[in-house]
Amino acid sequence: MRIKKRLWFTASGERFGAFLSALQKEGIPVNHFMKDGETAKGCIAPRDYKRAAKLARKNNIKLKILRKEGLAFSLYPYRKRLGLIGGGCFILALLIFLQYFTWEIVIPGEHTLSDRQILSALKEAGLSEGTFLPTADLNQITLKALEQLPGVSSLALNRIGSRIEVELREETPKPKLQEESPTNIVAAKTGQILELRVFSGQAVVTEKATVSQGDLIVSGVLEGADGNFIYRKSTATVLAKTLFEKTFSVALSQTTEELTGETDYQKRIVLFGKKIPLWFYSAPKENSLIKTETEPLTLFGITLPVEIETTVISYYTETQVAFSEEEGVQMLEKAAAAYEEESLKDAQILSREIKAEKEGNTLVMTIRYQCIEDIASEVPLDTTFLPNS
């Protein structure tokens, strides 16, 4: 696009020589002048056109504008939208300016220190989200943060646009031999012990014994040959026959939600943690499901340090649904099957006694299980008040 303005004109008549002489005398330059019979064309500056037209009339020359060139002429049709153009330029300038701020601090890899500890040390050293980068001395910030991060041997801050990537290396810790904490084995459920295998610790009950939930089965306290007590981690397998009940219930009349298809969208710009609405939004109506997603803003394939938050509001109506007792039983059977698959997957189910009854609007199913399962439960042993501790 041509920046400088100029007018292309056509001229028709017989006195071209007199017309050109008059233009030259008035100091009006004409470029690209070409004559073809009684018609000619050329271009002049817009400021000279009125004087040229006056001279053309004096010499019986008919002057007509052919086309206009230049940036000002191109923008003229949009003169009533200058606010929009200016706003766009302002936003673009703002986005370019915001590139000088820290928008994201990334800590790749896995480390002993948490991201929160590292970010806290960087903040105390002078670097956080929103820091004006041209005034931030990353070398000094690196040295200050390194002093506050225990176990870190090296630290580097790499600037990538408005993002800072933290590269750190931790000292290799010396391996420590940790003693296993002493534990007891107690009964996870009430049952009769069928088989007891002790791998570590001292059994305090025998096979065929009946234990209640929480009873001690294997102790981690042993007495040494010298009379002193030794504390060990207890391990054992305790197969027992258990007898217990599990209750399931379902309401025969329920309220269901059905989407109406009506949806509202709300968009906001996330800037320095602040959310700026792009329009004036009203509060969601009743019976609505709200889902919010955030994605970074990109311009010409470049990710900008600005996020767009989109909230999708879907509306629904509530409908009362009634189930028959047969349908209720089917739902309870599915719930019981899911329970057995999750909680009794390692148990051998010997029998089930099922009892179903209706209590008002609710169908209740009680199952009495008889199983063979491992009821060993390892619990910490408190040695605070024990001898030799």
C-alpha cells in the first residue's frame, strides 16, 4: 500500500499544450502524464487538484478524478470506526508491553524440594509472577535463591520471552540405613482363625481361636536371651472365617436432571490473576451446570502471557422418576456386585443370606456374608512406655 497521497486524473479536450503550460507556470507538478488523442491521464498531489481544475476550466479541458491512492484515503471509509482501530492498536501495544513481565515460572523435572518451596525462595529473592524483567537482575536473584534452598548444588534461571524456566540440580544424598519401625498385627474383622502363619513377631493367639475386631494377634515385642526386650516389625498371614452384614439401599422415587439445550457462554481475560469480563454478564439462572476452562491467548502462532477463561452454563429441568420394586432390586444387586469386586476381591465368599424390604420410599437390601479372608492388619507399636525403650 502506498503511504503518500496522490490523485490520478483523466483530461479531455484540445488545448493540452496551454493546460500544461498553465500548470507549469503555477508550479503544479504532474507525474506520469500520457496523451492518447484527445484524452490524457496523469497524477498530481491532492493539494494541487483544485488549482489544476480551475486552470483546466480556463483552457476548456474537462478534468475528472480517476482514482485515489495513499494510506489516508484507504482509512477514510473507516473514519467512524477510529475508536475500534485505536482500541485494537492499544491492545496490541499493551500485549507487547506485557511481554516484559514474568507471566509464568516453570520448574521442570522431579525434585526433593516442592515447587512451592522453590517459588517461595525465588519470591524472597525478587522474582515472582508479575515481576518487571528489564529491572530484574537474574544473576543476583539466582545467588540469593540458592542460599535459601537446602540441598541444591546449582541453580539457573532461563528467560524464554515472558516465561522463566528454573533449572536446578540437587546434591545426591548419602544413603541412610533406616530401621523398620516396630508393629503389631491386630484383627481387621471379627472371625475364627483357621490358619496362622507368623513370619516376624510373637503370636499371642492360636488357630481355632475367635478374635474380635482390633484384638492383638501377633506382637512385635520379643524377650531376648539376656532378659531385655526387643521390638520388631510383625508380619503374618491370618486366614479366618468371618461373618458380617452389609446394607445397601435405593430410593424408588428419585429426581433426575435433563438438559434443556439452553446454554450461556461467559468469557473473561485473566491478567495478573485478575479476571476481566469481556461483557456485562448476569448471574446464572437456577438449575444450571457450570463448567469453566482456561486457555492461553495466541497471536500469529505466538503464545501471549494472557489467558482466556470460558465459562459454559448449561440449564436443566428436574424430573421425578419412579422405579418399581423389581427395578430397585436390580440396582441393589449391581451395587452389591460392585462392593464384592472392590472390597472382597481377595476373599473367598462361602455364603450369602439376602434380605430385602421396603421402608417407605426406600428399598433396603441386607446381605449376611460368610467368608474366608486374611484379617491381618498391621499397626504401629508405641514403645514409649515399654521396658528398654
